[in-house]
Amino acid sequence: MVTNSEIQTRKTDAIARGVGVMTQIFADRAENAEIWDVEGRRYIDFGAGIAVVNTGHRHPRVMQAVQDQMQRFTHTCHQVVPYESYVRLGERLNELVPGPTAKKTIFVTTGAEALENAVKVARAATGRNAVIAFSGGFHGRTFMGMAMTGKVFPYKAGFGAMPAEVFHAPFPIDLHGVSEADAIAALERLFKADVDPARVAAIVIEPVQGEGGFYVTPKAFMRKLREICDAHGIVLILDEVQTGFARTGTMLAADQYDVEPDLVTMAKGLAGGFPLAAVTGKAELMDAANPGGLGGTYGGNPIGIAAAHAVLDVIVVEELCERANRLGARLKQRLDSLRADVPEISDIRGPGFMNAVEFKEAGSATPNPGFTNAVREIALENGLILLTCGIHANVIRFLAPITIQEEVFTEALDILETSIRKARA
């Protein structure tokens, strides 16, 4: 039997060092919220491929849709020989993105590619170049994605100059002393000191920061961004790559705001583990690019399209938005019950089942990445896969499949509590 350590040795020799890996367990098979490694050990998956398999590993309905499509055709390149399922999924996403304005969609392959294309659309529609993003935000590892990402290490370090005309404003986080008023004032200073708003094509923001630490964009702040964009003719782009498809307790996190975004980027949970991403936005904006200016050889691959149709069906039929809210409430309640015994807990947050706990040094507000990593390592030793995030690496984010079995969820909560308590020993 091959072992994890044997494969790890081969990986070190064969795979570039820049591909960071959080664990040294190698998957052999998976089902719903459970993964078995090559040595036969079982783990509860609280990462879901970073919010990709919201509907669980190998959901029967998704697998059947993929198998059915594979019996018909696997690739034609939609720009060469198109197919109806691509059009129909576009129609479904156009209906899902909130707001009364007519929408249109394009399909690509990755979240970073979706963000790249959203910027292309915004620039084509406005004739402007500049883009504003926020500190702590994460938008991908392509050059424009890196430029928009508000975290240097490891995403930008060593890669040289970033694309020009990308600016960052502070993201409002009361916990870290940045109020909504502070963030708006900084944005206004940016307009006075660094970039004329008449040159800004787009403002890009995550409704809930993913890699940045699961900080939620306040509703009033989102409304103010909409006002600023309307006043200056700027395109408002919501990055829903990680927040989409029932994760936050609604189909899209945008559903929880009373503003209409101009463009929305989607990926991860859209196709239940198959590579697919999308940009959906106001039709007038989406039509700004010339024919041939958008797309890609694998964009909207028919297998990913088939999987996405099944994912959307599963979310509705199995009421996963409602379930996300119930599971998230149980998780946050369990964490909250530990506060009296664990002074390292700084904050517990997140909508739906997109939750996080932030750790600090006991008795101070100093971020505590060491304690955070200890919790993660102890949990892994006990069969629970956890992910960390945040600009200080002091946040554990919880992204289990929304379809997780009740008994498995209860087991995971017990392991989590034990791990947090052991980290204090």
C-alpha cells in the first residue's frame, strides 16, 4: 500500500514549491462530507475544496448529470459549436442575480478568469482603466487578480510589478479599528490624492472576504459604494466566487443587500467540483466587448455546465439555503459556548454556513496565529480538516459541505471543541 509520506516525497521532487499544500494527506476517495486518504484513514472535510463542493463530494444528482453529458459529448468549444445547455444555464444565472435590470452571462473556467473578464467588461463599457479593490480582499493569482488582491504574501511576493492603475482602499472592520466612516473617508481621499474618479472603471468587493478573514461587508457600506459608483459612472463588481450558491444562506450573498450590482463573478460552488466560472451582469455592460473579445477554449465546458444545472436543482430541492443557516447557527452557538473557557476567542462571525472564529492573545487584541495553527493541527490529527485564513493567519474558516450528515456534523463539532481546548493546554 502506498503511504502519504511516500507520495509527499515524490511531490517534493516533482511539483513546484510554489504550489502550497495545507496538509500532507493524499485523497483516495470522498463521499459527501468525508474523505479517505490513501492509507484508508477517514477525515471530515470542513474545507469542501475551499467552498467548491457545497453540495458535497460526488452528490448523486451531480454525478448523474455528468455521466449523462459524458455519453453525449465532452467538448466542442462553445465558440465553435455551441450547445443549448450553455444558453439555458446563462438564462438561469441571469434570473438569479438580483436586480430588475436585464442581465447577460459569459462562462469561463476559474474564479480568477471571471474577475479578469469582469474587469475587461468594465473597461470596455466605460472606456476607463483604473480599478479599486480593498485591503484583505482576494481575487485570484493571475496578474490582474494579484493586483486586485489586498495581501502581499504569498500572493504577490516575488512576482515583480503588478498591472498599473489598481488602487486599494481599507476594508471596514470594526474589530481592527476601521469603521465604515473611516473606509469611506479613505476612499474619498483616494479620489483626491491618487486617482480621478472619472478614470475609475470599477470597484471590486467581496460581500464576505474569503482569504481575507471572512469579514462581512456591512449593508450600509455596500449602499454607499453603490451611491459612489452611480455618482461617478463606476461599475460595481461583486466577487461571489466564494460566497455563492447557498454558502451564505441565500443563493448569492448579493441577495442580502438592497443594492443591484453591475457585475457578479461566480465560480467554486457553481459546478460542484467541476471547473466552471461565470460573469453575470447588466446586459448593456456585458455587450460592450466586441465578439471574440470574451470567452476561452474551455469556457463553459459542457460537463461543468451539466454539473451546474444539477447543483442549482439540488440547492432548491434540498433547501440548502435554509440548511446553511441552521448549520451555521449551530456552529456559532457551539463556539460561543467556549468563550468563557477560551479567552483566545476574539470573534465569531459569518452568514449562513460561511463562518469563522478569530483568535487573539489571551488578555490582549494581538492576533494569535500560533494558537490558530495549533487548533488546525490538533483537529487534523483527530480527523477533521480545517482551513485558516486572514491577513494575520489567525482565523479558522468553516466551509463544510452544506449537505453534511447530521451525525457527521455533530462529530465534527465535538472534535473542534476538543481541539480548541487542547490547544490551550
